[in-house]
Amino acid sequence: MTKFSTRCVIACLLTVGMCVLQYNLFLRKSFKFKIWQQNDDGGMQSMERRLPSALIVGVRKGGTRALLDAIGLHPKVRIVRRETHFFDSNYSLGFDWYKSQMPHVESDDEVVIEKTPAYFTNENVPKRVFDWNPDMKLILIVRHPVYRTISDFTQVYYNKLEQNKSLPVLSIEAFRTDDVTGDESINMEYKPMTNSLYDVHISKWLKYFKIHNFLLVNGDVFRANPLHELRRVEEFLGLERAITPSQLVFDYQKGFFCFRKTTKIRCLGESKGRKHRSISNDVIEKLSRMFEEHNQNFFQLINRSFQWD
Ligand SMILES: Nc1ncnc2c1ncn2[C@@H]1O[C@H](COP(=O)(O)OS(=O)(=O)O)[C@@H](OP(=O)(O)O)[C@H]1O
């Protein structure tokens, strides 16, 4: 190659390099200084991640997954698909790790939201969340405690079945009998039962947060009429009403609502809404009696009541 053509190649490369640099600077300026990269579809995707400003903290089997998916229909909401378990199990991994789990955001008015139902019942979580962000928006979706317990028990039952372990019987696991008095009480070592003692768990949160940090979502109403509760969530998150009835599609076969973001309709997986283990009326009545006092305490703590008769 002659000296002249080498110079030409170098000049061309420099020009292309300058153009790429200018283009990047232009993108950063016009997209509020965020770093963008090309995604698989050829479009541009922001590389910025942001920690959540709202958490769905529970309750387990309350409808947390459906609520997360449904609020994710809102154009200004970015959801964290997997349960990060950051504030309970993965805290030692640090906030950089937590941030790496977050979705990409494109504008400052987007709300990032995460759900890990184990947060509600873990003793360490309230203080950790409060120390990090005392203004955190906390969403708690609760459900009739008796049916939540049966749902939790059903999940545990099928997990054990899959692992070829011995299968539990709810009436044996749920209660304890006092050797002296013969009185029966809740087995405080059995999680499907203790997870339903909402008063016990919310008390631990209220040592740090005020009740107005919480939005209480009625899981039984949400399941039958999601939009009713979604409007409350939109308001709580400071968002405009944007989720439309046409995005909530009832699937008659499943007996649940599915969610339409673009053209695709997404229903929840097999482990949600599966047939519950059959429980006798006697056991259901006993469960109701045992939860009654806890429910009343819970209503006092949250200044609201639910129809859980
Ligand atoms: N739209 C829609 N689709 C499917 N399932 C729905 C929906 N809305 C509410 N639910 C109820 O959600 C219950 C599961 O709750 P979670 O998602 O919180 O469970 S988990 O704790 O994450 O395992 C699940 O409980 P079970 O019916 O007992 O399985 C459902 O009743």
C-alpha cells in the first residue's frame, strides 16, 4: 500500500471514530444522559438500572405474583421478575448485587418494583428496608387467612410429593395440644399457620414504618376484580391511571385473570390457582376460630377490616 492510501485509511478510520463518538454524545444528551445500547431487536435500550422505590412484601400465597404482573402492565412501571430475596437471604451480597438484579429504566418517572413475599415474615427485613429507605412504599396483599393457609399447605404438600418425601396432614401439623390442660392452639412452628398471623408480622414492620407507608391490597377482591385494586396501587405509587380493562383478560378455563401487555396474553403458571388439598369443614372451622383474635388485632393495627368470617 502506498503512503497516500495508508493516510487515506487512517483518515477514514478517524472520521468514522469521530462520528461514532458524536453519535453517542448526541444519544446521551437527547436521552437525558443515560447510557444506551442496542438490544436484540435492533432498538436502543437504556443501560441504567435503579433500585426499587416500592416493594410487594407479601403475603406468601396472597396473590403477589399476579399483582406484580398486573401492575407491570402500567407503562411507567418496571418490575423485577424474579424474587431477589435481597433483604432476607441475600443481604450479604450488598446493594451493588441488588442493583444488578434490577430492570433497565429509561426515564426518571418510572417506578421500579420488586416482590419477595418472604419479606413480610422475616424478622430482619423491616429494619434493613427502613435503614435503607424510610420512605419505601410497601405493598401488602392479604387474603382470608384460612384459605391462605390451605394454599400454603397445598404448595408444601406438592413440593414434598415431588421430592418423594412423606406427605403432611394439615389437621396434624396445624395444631398443638397442651399435655396438661388438653387445650388446642396454633402450632407456632408450622409456617403455613404462622404465615397467616398477619398481626404478628405487621407489628414488627410498624416498629419502623408508619401504617401510611403501606398499601393493603385485598387479595380476594384483586383475584375477582383486579382493576379495582390496581387503581388503588396506581394511586399509591403516584401514577396516572393507565391500566385498561382490555389488558385484563379472564381465562374461563383457569378461572383467573391473565394479563395483556402488548399483543401477548400472559397467564400465571401451574403452581398458581391449583386445586387445593381437600380439608374437612371441622378443620376449617377450627382454623377460623384460631385466627379470629389475630385477625381482630390485625384490623386494629391497620385501621381497617376485611370480611374474613
Ligand atoms: N390472576 C391470577 N392468576 C393466578 N393466581 C392468582 C391470580 N390472582 C390471584 N391469584 C392467587 O395468587 C395465589 C398465589 O399467590 P402468590 O403469587 O403470592 O404465591 S407465592 O407466595 O408467590 O407462591 C394463588 O393462590 P392459590 O389459588 O391458592 O394457588 C391464586 O389464588
